[in-house]
Amino acid sequence: MTDTTLGVLHPGEMGSSVAAAAKSRGTRVVWAADGRSDASRARAEAEQLEDVGDLARLLAVSDVVCAVCPPHAALDQAHAVARLAYEGVYIDANAVAPETSREIGRVVEAAGATFVDGGIIGPPARRAGSTRLYLSGERAESVAALFRESALDAITLDGPAGAASALKVCFAAYTKGSTALLTAIRALAIHEGVDDALVGEWSTSLPDISARSEGGARGVARKAWRFAGEMEEIAATFASAGLPDGFHRSAADLYERLACYKDSKEPPTLDEIARVLLGD
């Protein structure tokens, strides 16, 4: 794609880094400030993204649109774009179930767009080699070209729309799922008064688990409000495959309990997290 304009919806921490990666290659990147938070405005200004006002104007000038928003908002965002009859390339790079991704594809394609499924693995893309954007669908290769030799590694999968989301689900099912499990275990140990003994046993039998459990809990607390919806999407994917889905539904409950830390300036301590989970 040459002389392409990329519209980025919801430039949060991840979305703004996706925008910056494309912009670093000379792509025109736009966003719409209408209705967005001060934090989103600050991120967009820091990346020197071009504000075109509202969603209708963004769609009018964009050859490609990339949606990076919390999972619960992904389908609503697709409907909003479809209502404006967008006919460009629509990338859904949200952490959703493959079936949700395919439903998003049906929504935007019915309005005339071309759908590309995306799944992002890694932190916000600020340095080369840290973050991968997996892509699947008819135009995956041309979308990948927008990010070539940038801080975001774009990788195409040999599969239909939904494949990129499936890979993201499988990856996050372990990383965020195991963090939820370890966090719950530490809360239980604190509740029962055996946390020091548990950490001591781990130091002998599983030397890395203690630090991982504490670092994981503190690291995800302020992002837990986003992870709850992602766990629900993962659970739905397991269920659709005929696999037990209860574990990730429980993980969604755990992350929902930590949603109170959304706007915290500093990460809470493990003891604080445990008290919230235990309802103290």
C-alpha cells in the first residue's frame, strides 16, 4: 500500500504504539478526538497524530482503519463503523474470540469494507522485537506492509479471518490465565496465614514462582479492568471447542474484582490486592 492513510480508533497505550509504528514508516496516521478522554488526547499529541475530529471524518479519509479497544467494545465499534458505510480495510486487533472476530468481519463486510483479523502479542510496541501483530484474512499481507521494519513486527498467518484471534486467545489463555491463578493462590495463602511458608516451599521446589506471582499480580492490577472481558472471550472460545471454560470465567471474576485499580497512579502491594480479592 502506497500513500496510505491509516485511521486508528481508540489510541490507548497499545493503539498509540501501533499508530507510532506505522507513522515511523511515513504513513499518514489520523485519529478522532471527539468524545475521547484527556489521556487519549495526550497520547495522540505525544505521537503527533493528526486529529480529524470525529469518526465520520476519520473513515472518509482512511484507506485502512485499525481498531484497538477493550474487548467488550469491539463489536459495538464495528457496528459504528458499518453504520457509516466504510468501504476501506478494517483491521480488528482486539483481544476477542475467533467467533467474535468473524462476527465483526461479517458486520463490516456487509457495509462494504474488507476485513482483516489481528491479534497483538507483547507490550506496547516501543522497541523492535518486543511486539507482534498477527494478521489473517484476504488483505493480511498488504496490511503487514504498513508496519515493515518498524517497532511492530507484523506477521501473516496462513488461515482465514479468526486465525489471528485464535492464536492470541491461546497465548493469553496461559499468560493472563496463569497470572490470575497465581494471584488467587497468594490471596488464599494470605487468608489462611501460610503465605510465608508457601513462599519458602516455592523457593525450594519452584524457585521462580514466588517472584512471578507477586510481580504478575502487581503488574496486572491496573489493567485488570481490560482483562476481565478478555477472559470471557477466551472462555467462550474454549466452550465453542467443547473444552471446559470454567477456569477462564473464574479468571474473569478475579480480574473484575481488581477493576478498582484502573486509575491508580502506583501499583498496589500484594497484600492490598489480596484484601480486595478477599473482600476485606
